[in-house]
Amino acid sequence: MILPARELWRHKLAALGLAVFLSLLIVGAAAPYVIPGSVVRDVQFAAKLAPPDARHWFGTDDYGRDLLSMVLLATNLDLSASIAIVASAIAIGVLLGALAGFVHRLDQALMRVTDVFLSIPNLVLAMAIASVLGRSILNLSIALVFVWWPIYCRLMRGQVLSEREKPYVKALRALGIGSPRTIFRHIVPNAIFPVVARAAADVGLVLITMAALSYIGFGPGPYVPEWGSLIASGQAYIFQAPWLVIFPGAAIFLTSLSLNLVGDWARDAFDPRLRR
Amino acid sequence: MGLPEYIVKRLAGLGLVLVGVSMVVFVLLRGVPGVDPLAAYITPGLPMSSDALNGLKQELHLDQPLPVQYFYYVAGLLSGDWGYSRTAAQSVIVALLERLPATVELAVSAVLLSTLIGVPAGMLAALRRDRAPDLAVRIVSLAGISFPVFWLGIILQLVFFYYLGRLGLPNLPSRGRVGDLIALEYPLAPITGFYLFDSLAEGNFPFFISALRHLVLPAFTLSLIGLATVVRIMRASMLEVLRQDYMLLARSKGLPLRTVLVRHALRNAITPVLTTAGTTLGILLGGAVVVETVFSWPGIGRLAAQGILNNDSVLVVGFTLFVATMMVLVNLVVDILYAVVDPRVRY
């Protein structure tokens, strides 16, 4: 198949995004093994707020710690948390959405519940849930799962509703295949593409939302590196030591941009209606 | 079905959503396993006597079963009792309403900015589809949704406040709604609470200029949250409109390109942007929490963020209910306007 120049260009960008994201994953996974954990506790106030140089490429933070190590260590937490949040939300949303598409009574109730959840802005709802549960990264992640599952539930339900009318479902029934098997072995795999297509961009969105909430106060404290709270603690020194804010933010931007490049391509690839 | 019936039907649906939201909010405050509903009322380090705790328990009807509590809670909400915020040292609803104009001024400016930039950009991208302008607009909007806005806000402060100031160039203020000295020298008697409007109405121009300069950076930062969405929707809907037969007809009957673009294309293509305005405003109200914190903007978002630091969940949850209610109302208004403006809408 000969791709038009524009398609090729898009694919190249998507491939670039994927490559960047995979490298970030590797960096995040390797960071705790390569960088000694003692760096986080290595407080040296004499060396604080040093500008970037050959020894400390990103400079040092307000505790005198090497900022590059902190940013790299944070890659682990930020990436694994946002991926885990999206994966859990997809698991819950797909399961409930598939059931809603089949059980009419459940459908009505579930759709009213998702209406309510979707009527509150993501960040605001996550903030309320996490603030009731108590300030911690785990509670923040739980809150974000609560916020994101209805999106997948609605998507999956719509897909299942259109999929179940197709002839192959009737054929399966004629063959005597039971409902659970039909739903989870045949319909869900056929209906799941739009969910998968959203996933990459959503990991980016969850990452930004998590960093933002961690910035306004849900962060894990100074001894657990996390991008949003690194920015929060660096903001006090923005005019003296701007690198404290610039580098962690650039890490968020790079991650989220790479995911959006992949997500943009995935959305078009899985949804031919948008390909114009 | 006529318009009045449509409005009634929409109101009923939205009422249901609001009842649902109140239930979610109630469960958060009273029914989360392992969380003591009284904890939100106790300032850490300031323990209350058991008498005071028991009094509070009775006042909040915590000794009653949950459904009864819910009844009392909703009755309280309807009568304006949204609980007491330790952070603001005020009743929650008063604290929110007092700071609402600041947030609305910021959010509306941001919506205007993202529309004023986003609509022409989306149109341009659609008209020059797949050429350089389209690619540029798409890359910029892709980068736009990838920015953590709170980070961008801090960087803008660094550049437009600090670096410009150090170079001795005119710079932009980075914190608050108006200069402290200006507010002392040219005091403003509040009418609506919207500084720009009030100062103009009173002819207080120094105040107006100061308020406007304070608004630039936060409004621009906040507008970036909605900008990418506006561009994307505008581009897609413009592409759709450009394929319609009436566009060909309009051109072939000799109308100038300009007229065709503005009168035929823009008017038809802009409706999806307007429909999503309600949702966009909701997203911006969420973003306001973060942007107001960055710029020390004294609105409801910063108050909620302060509530988080104080473990003041009465305030934070009240804020959530408030934002959800506003979103529902804005969506209702948008729907009705849409039905009035566009005769093709079938209710």
C-alpha cells in the first residue's frame, strides 16, 4: 500500500512518539537500580540550589540533592502510576460497560451513575475523592481510577450495543454458545479497539492531572521524587533557581507529548470516520 | 414538542443529575468506609472536647441512619447550609460566592481567548488542509494539550514578570488580581465583583489598567487548556462544512470568497464549538484550581486548593458540588440558546 506523504509523516511522528515513550519506560524501570536510593536522603544544605554543571547536569534542589537523579527516579513513580490507573479504569469500565450492553436493567442504572460522574470535571472530582481519602499518592491514584472508569464504561457499552446486533452473535447463539463466553470471548475483543485507541492519550492526560493535583498539595512529600511535587517545591525558588521547575516540567511535557503523538495516530487508525 | 416543553424536559434531566451529584458528594462526606465524617471539622493539633464533638454529631445528625442524614443534608443544601469551612472561617456557600466573581472573570476571559485564537486557527487549518498552516496548527495544538499548564504558568511568570523586569522592560504582574498600591490609592467600590466591569463603570481607569494587566498571564495560561479542543473541533467541523453542496453553490453564484467563508462556512461550522462551550467551561473551572494557585488569584479554585492543604473536605466537597451545579446550568443555557439560534435543532 502506498501511503500519501501526509500519512507517512503522521506515522513517523507516531513512531517517534512511541520510541520516546518506550525509552522513558526503560529509563523509569532502570532508574531505581542505577541510581542509589541514598541520593534522595543525601541532604546537603551547603550544596543547595547549585546551577547545572558537569557534575550535576540539572543542578541541585533546595535540599542540595542532584536534580537529575530526582527527575529520573520520579519517572518510575509517575509512569507506573499513570499506566496502572488507566489499566485499572479500563478493566473496570470494560467489564461494566460490556455487562451494561447486555443486561438492560443494569444498563439504566449504570448509565445514570456515569452521567453523574461525567457531569463533574475530572480534576475536580479526583480532588474531592482524594481529599476525603486523605492526602497520599495511593489515594490520589484510587481517586483517578474512580474518575476515569465511566469514560470507558460508556464507550464499551456503545460498542457492545452495536456489536451484539451483528450476524456472528446470532450464529454463536445458534451454535449453543453461552452468553458469558459470547460476551467475553467474542464481543469484547471485537468491540475493544476504540478503548485501546484512547488509552495512550489517556495515560498522558492522567499523568498531567496527577502531576497537577500533586502540585496543588496531594504530593508524596520531599523524600519521594514525583514530578508535580518537584515543581511545587521548586516554585519557591523560581527566580533564583529556575531549573528546579524547568526540568521536571519538561519531563512531564516530553512524556505527555510522546503519548499524544501515539494517541493521535491511534485514534485516526482505529476510527476511520475521523480520517478525512 | 415546543421549546417550553423542551426546556422543562431538559430541566428534569438535569435535576436528576444534580440529585446524583448530591448523592456522590454525600457519600464522600459521610459514607466512605474507614473515614470519620467528623475528622473534616477538626483542625489538626487542636483536639475538641468530647462535649463539643457530641454537639457537632447531633448538629450534623450523625447519630441518625445514613438515608435520614442524606435527607437532612439535602435540606441543608437547599436552604443554603453547605457546612462550615475551617479554611475560610466562613460558611462554605458564602466563601464560594464571595470568590466566584474572580474565577468567573478569569474563566470567561480564558474562554474568550481560546475561542478568539482557536476558531481562526481551526478555520485556517481546514482551508489549508494538509499544507504547512494545517501541519503547524496541528503540531502546536498537540503540543498545547501536552503542556502541564501549571508549569507553563510558572515559566510565563519567570519570563514576563522576572526577566522582562530585570531587563528594565515593561513587565506583567505575576500575582493577584490588582496592584496593592493601586487598590489603596484608587479604591474600588464593589458592584458586581468583576473588577474590569466595576472599574469601567466607576470610571476608575488606573484600577482597570492594573486589573487588566494582572489578568493577562493567568487568563492566557488557562486558555491553553481549552484551546486545543476548540482548534480540533473547529477544524473537523469546518472540513465537514466545506464539503457541503451549499458551499459550492455559494461560490458558483459568484459570491466573494470572504462572504462565503464568513456568512456560510463560519456560521455553520461554529455551532459544535458553541455546543462544547459548557464542557470547556467545566474543564476550565477544574484548571482554575491549578492556575489560580500558580498566580495567587483569589478565586474559588485557590480556596479549594487551600482547603486540600488543611484537610478541609467540607470545603473541597462543597466546591465540587458548586462546580458541578455551575456546569449543569451552563450546559442548560447553552442547549437552550442552541435550540433558539439554530432552527434545525429537533428537540
